[in-house]
Amino acid sequence: GQSLEQPSEVTAVEGAIVQINCTYQTSGFYGLSWYQQHDGGAPTFLSYNGLDGLEETGRFSSFLSRSDSYGYLLLQELQMKDSASYFCAVRDNYGQNFVFGPGTRLSVLP
Amino acid sequence: GAGVSQSPSNKVTEKGKDVELRCDPISGHTALYWYRQSLGQGLEFLIYFQGNSAPDKSGLPSDRFSAERTGGSVSTLTIQRTQQEDSAVYLCASSLVAGPSYNEQFFGPGTRLTVL
């Protein structure tokens, strides 16, 4: 089967660093993506990892280990506006299907 | 256009009725995706179009669901004989290049479907 696992909730304080993990089991693998979704809003793209290693985009970084079927999203210098749900997603089936994780709800406290 | 648009933004219908949901992707985007999201849940992949063709329709939940795309642009998701379990937000997304190497999808605001 196809499945992605993420923690359901994470809480941190402003200015802190938080890591959201994602493990996956899919029939194929064409990269791991991360999306952010605020309540009532549409998902927005954050990052993509096609190869092993770390990708950095401002305060956000994403990591992938294909041998471990594992990735994470790292958020630094947390701000209140980072409170949202974060989804990892994998392209499989020769790139024709996307499988999203259940999402991690991040709450940033003052 | 500036982004992906979807219509209607909200749809309330009675059980058993048919509904059509529309998606206008970003101009020039060859790939188009439909997802369903229930309250507080993740995104359920429904179907993917490359141009006007959908290589794999296995993500559609039942044969009551169908989708088409014409002119490589607008897409319509049709749900026949709606059921209460169809109530969800239906999201459309598009991307510039299809294929496994490009993963940035741009999402529309969604259509919230309520089946009474």
C-alpha cells in the first residue's frame, strides 16, 4: 500500500526551531515535497527534495534520505504566522499520482 | 490569470443530485490535479491531467465521479448522485511542467461541497 506518516501535532514557542518528520511507503518514488496550509486556506508549496540531502529556503529547510524512506521539514526562528498545517507529499506511480501525508498541525506560542 | 480559480466557492446540494465543479488553471500550466479534503484531514488525490488526457483515473473514489479537461485548460469534476460522504472541500491545482521532476503545484481556493 501507499502511506505517509507524520506527527499529528507539534507545539513550539516563537523564535524556536522545530522539525516535522515524514516517513513514507509508496509503490514508486519521484521526490518528497512539503506544503503549508493555513486554516481555511489553500496549500502552498514550500520545498522539494528529489535527491538525498538538505535543501534550504530562507527559514525553512527540508531533508531527504531515500535509503531510509524518510524526510523532514525544519523551521527556524519560528513566527506566529508559521502556525499552520504542514503536509509532506510523494509522487509515485511513475509520477502520475501524488500521495499526501495526514498533516502536522504546528502551533506557535508567544 | 493571476492564479488558479475554482467555482463555485460553495455548493450545497441535496443527496442524489449531480454537481459540477470547475477549475481554471494558471495559463500555460500543462498539468492539472484534483484533490478532496475532508475537515481536518489530509489531501486525497483524485486525478491528474497532462494536457487533456488523464493517464490514471484509479484515484477517483467511485464511478459516480468523473473529470474532463478541454483545450488543455479548464477542467470539470462531476459527481453524480451525490451522497453525504461526498461532502468535503475539492481542491484543484496546476503546475507548469508535468513529469516526475517538477513538483510545485499551485492550488486554487477550493469548492466546499455540502450534501444534505
